[in-house]
Amino acid sequence: TDERLREVCLGALEGQSPADSKKDPALIEARTNFFEHPELYVPQGNGESFEELHERCKSFLADIKKRYDDKSVILVSGHGALCKGIVRAAKNLPVEDFWKSGLQDNCGLVELEI
């Protein structure tokens, strides 16, 4: 296990359904931006930014590269935004492209060479 492989923290949005979020304009904006305009997303409460997610994913990948040789096959399991964060870090994608390829299916597989 590795603490850097936890799902993104949504802060005040954690546990909130879209209907619950409609009670607070700041949460409506945060939810909309999180999924539709990640470059504009501002975490609410103790939430994590896309850049914080990016930095911990980069750190994780850098450690993997140091610990294993080029022939190693590593399996990483995680939730949707974490998996997208790892892809973004591996490919050095801009934050506005975070969701461009959509979410992978449950139990889906993403193969990366780093």
C-alpha cells in the first residue's frame, strides 16, 4: 500500500450527492468545475486540488522508476480520479485535459510505459 494512491479528497463535496450540492452555490460551482472545467476547480473545505493530486502521482511514479527496472510489470489499483491523475502525471498532460478521455470502466485496465 502507498498513501499516495488514495482517491482525490473532495473536501466539502465528499458524500454530497448532486442534489445535496444544489443547496450551496459554491458547491454547485465546485462540482461543475471538477468534472467539466478542471482548470477552474477550487477545492472546498479541506479538498485537494488537481495540482496536489498531480504532484503526489508524479512522486509515486518517480519512486516506481527508481525501485524497479525497465522490464518490471507493476500493477496499481485505484479509483477513477487517482487513475486519471497517474495517467496525467505519466503523460504530463495539462489539467484541462484531465477528463478528456473519460473514466475507465469499473475493473478497467490502463497500461502505461514509464
